[in-house]
Amino acid sequence: MIKDEDIISVKQIEDHIKDELKSRPEKKRDWRTYEQMDTIKSLDPLIHEAVSAIHVDDSGPGRPLCSNKR
């Protein structure tokens, strides 16, 4: 850790920051997950609209009853 009395110039601060950043492991992003989430967010309104437009007509004759249910 750098202390106030150790800092002499801005160049030293920049060098210290660069060294700190180099020592940290680089995080890998899972772009597939980001793309899937973005796709779900963009398709969500369309899915809700499509589902709300589905209408099931239940007024047909239905299935015939079995002999023991008549």
C-alpha cells in the first residue's frame, strides 16, 4: 500500500496504478449469457402479446363420456 509520504509525483501514482491493474486477474465475460439475457428482454413484450392473443374455443362437443360415466 502506498502512503502519502511515499508519493512524489503523478508519474509514480500512474505507475503504481498500472502495476496494480496488471497484478489483478482479468475477468472473462460469458458473452453468451449476456446475449441471451438481452434477447429475452427484447422478446418479452412480443411473447406477452402473443400469449394474450391466444384464444381457446371450448364450446365444442367435447370428448364422449366413457360408458361408466354416463
